[in-house]
Amino acid sequence: MDVLELTGVEKRFGERTVLKNLSLSVPEGAIYGFIGENGAGKTTTMKIILGLLAADDGEVRICGEKVVYGQTRTNRFVGYLPDVPEFYGYLTPKEYLALCGGLAGISQNALRPRAEELLSLVGLTSAANRHISGFSRGMKQRLGIAQALIHRPKLLICDEPTSALDPTGRKDIIDILRAIRSETTVLFSTHILPDIERVCDQIGLLHDGKLILSGRLEEVRAMHTKSGFVVEFAEESETVSFLSVYPGGEADTTSRLIYPTATRADMIEAMKLLGDMRLCPLKIEQREPSLESLFMEASVE
Amino acid sequence: MRQLFLLLQKELTELVRTKKAMVLLIVFGIFGIMNAALAKLTPWMISLMGDSLAEQGITFGAISVTALTAWTQYFKNLMMEYILILALFSGIFAQEYQSGTLINLLTKGVSRQKVALSKLLIALFGWSVCYWLTFFITLGYSAYYWENALTNGIWLAAFCAYIMGVWLLSLELAFASALQSGMYALLLTGGVFVLCYALGMLPALTRFLPPRLGDGLSLLTGDMESTDYLPALWISLAFSVVQSALCMVGIRKKQL
């Protein structure tokens, strides 16, 4: 079953069309990486899903229920972590979670253990009674995840949760997302591709208001088999002589050649040639299509 | 109901922990003390200046100070009280809109109207506490220093001035819930007040407009009857209800 379904969503701001007939679906249990460069329309899409913005056309459904602008009942299924979550600095995380949980309708008895469980999940137990005003960005981001999960949502929407963080902070967030995957479906927007590769199993690539690539991560990778190969030599002279016999490669460094569009058959041919020339490279390997190359390729198309 | 209670609790915590409550209580307390103190000190201050004024040919007879002097001061200070309370609550919506703090709450399924209602109630609560604090301090000191502290008509006069505060505050919050800036809400409220005040210059309209409610002194001095205040009182109450409703509509249409 699809937890989230967008069909033909359009959004214009004045003359500018930000989303053009956007359709996407997120199956239950997935961690869906919603990729796009800055300004591609990721945040706009998320705000429409949350009913914070009105779509000009199209339909959004969460767990089968239609999202309406303004007061939408579908928000009870959703936890939302904004890109820069803001809190009331004069409250402590415990008080803040009690407020959020109470507003989400969690009973008084269930609230305290749930808040403690989440604070320990996001590593804020020791700061549970400190005022939020003194928190670092990473701590706020983690508290943001805790508040988004307080009511055990079916769908967690994270808007660029790692973009503003240092590598340790990013790793913490990714680890938390991994830890909760059994409980909830995650829609996670970012332009940091390694983060997607570390945690997501489904991706959708938003470019210019349209979804230009989507599916399971391995499937998307497999569709783009022209990923080429790399040969690395010990000597520059070997590089030069191999390139003269087998052209089409780009010299990455003086000893490394990349054949970006080569197929598997091309690679076998190259290995044969290497043998014939009695050249022994340091290594020759197939290039795994990185998300970055997919992203570039798809954006250009 | 639980949501509203939680939101009210949050607003109250904010007032206390951001020290706004403390500032309000201290300043309004000082207003209350000053009303009586200034009246009490007037003869002494005049006698202090008496010699130098006498040299310029200005002489004073015996100056009698009564509770009415303290109440005169009370009504003169009202405008300051309005400005202070309006300034303090002008940012109650804007700071949430600008920082995005409401998004976490709204995506939990809280209705926007409840958010607006909680803010409206807390602002009116703040105004009620502060206003009546000043009133009762003035009353207490007046009763201590002079006889007849409860001057004829004082309850109605004080209530009218209180309702004018309710009108101004609900007007400001109606603007504030629809606007991105607290300063604009404050300025627009000031603008509407000045407009009403100017229209009040027309004799035909003066009885009906809210600024009439700030002129409680005329009731105490006997220049006006209690019935002279009733049209403005009812109209201000009606406006306050409409403005409160608009405050809740304003937040519904707000794009966050």
C-alpha cells in the first residue's frame, strides 16, 4: 500500500510554475529519498503534503485520505521535521515534547514514557531539562525528529534534515532514520547524495518541478548501465600508450583513465588489449553509477 | 479543550519565562502607586516652588488634594497603559510567523483558530490583571490617604476604560494574526484609534465611538451622566467580539 500518493500536482507562485504535473508515490515502510537541487520545489511539495500550502491543481492522499489546505485531518498520520526546526527557547525538551504530544492527542499516561524513549533515541536524555535556547543546531535537529515522531506517525517527512549539519551531526541523523525504519515510512528530501545512498531504498529525482527519475535505488542504478570503467596505471607512460591504442578515455589524473560511456563489452575488449600490450594496470574496475552521475545525467536530459 | 488548555499553558509560560509578565506587573504597579503618590505630593511640590513662583507674581491659595486628584492622575495615565500593553503584545503572532515555531504545532493537527484564541485570551488576561492591579493599588492608596476614595461613578468609569483596552487589544490582534509584522499591527491600531478620535470631534458621533470610554473623568466630575457612556460601551463590546472573530479568521488564511 502507498502511504503517500501525489497525482498531477501543480503549483504556481505568480508567473513561475514551481511544480509541473508532479506525481509520486511512497510505499509503506520505505525510506524515500526526495532529491533535487536548491529551488527544485522540494519544500513546496512537502508543504503541500502538510496542507500548509494550497496546490493549484492535482491531489495528494495520505493513507488514502485526501489532503486539504489549511486544517487537514491527514496531519494525524504525519510527522514533520522542517529544514530548520524552530522551538520555544524558554521550554525544555521534556516540556516541548509534552506540549507536542498533548496537542497530538496522546494520553497523559502514555506521554511521559514516549517522550523519554524518544529523547534517548535522539541522544538528548542528558539535556532533557535544559532550556532549548542554548541548543546547537544539531541538537535542535535531533529534537525536531523527536517531536515529529511523538505521535507515532505513519509517515515521517524530513525536509533536508542533514543539510546544515557537520559530518558527525549528519551521521547521527542518518543513524536515527535507520533506527526508526521499522516503525514508520520516511520521506526525506536532500541535495546531499551520499546521505541518500546511505539510508534510502527508494528515490525520486525532482528537477524543474517534475519527477524525472524514480523507483528503487538499485533499479534506478541498473537502468543506467552505461556507467563506464576506470583503469589506473603505475606510470604516466603506460597511461599515454594505452590511451593511444584505446581512445575515448578521459585522463582523470596522469595515471588514471576514465571511460565514462563504456559498456561491459567495451571493458572486456580493453582487458584483452591490456593483455596484448602486456600492460599490467594497478587496477581496472567497473564504475558503479553514483547518484551524482545519475543526477547530472537526468538533469541534462 | 485539552488542546486549548495546553496552548494557554504554553502562552502563560512564555509570558513568565520571557520576563514579560514581570515587566508588566512592575510597570503597572508603579502606575498605581504613582497615581496616589503624585496627588499626595502635589501640595509639597508646589510649596517647594512657591517662593520662586511668588517672585514672578504667581501665588497659590491653600491647595486641597482629594481622592479625585488621584483619580484624575489615573485617567491621565491611561493612554500610557494602552500603549504599553499594545506594544508588549504586538509581536505575539509575528514572532511565531517569522520564526516558524507554529509549524511543528499545526502539523500535529492543532486547529489554527485554537492557536489564535489562546493568544487572544492570554493577551486579554494580561490586560485584565495589569489594569485592575493599577486600579486597586490606586484605590488602596486613595482610601488610605483620603476619605471618599470610591468617588461617585468610579466603578463605571473604570470599567469603561477597561473595555476600551479590550477593544484596542482585540483590534490589534485582529491585525496581528493577518500580518507578518507586529509593528504594522501596532501602527494600524494607532491609526484606527486616531481616526475614531478625530471622528469623535463631530458632536453627532462622539457618543458612539470607543474613545469616549477613556474619558471617565467627566463622569467623576459630574460633567457627564452614566447614560452618556452606554452607546460607546455597547459598540466597543460589539466591535471587540467582531475583532476577536476576525483574529481567528486572519490566521486561517495565513500562509506559513
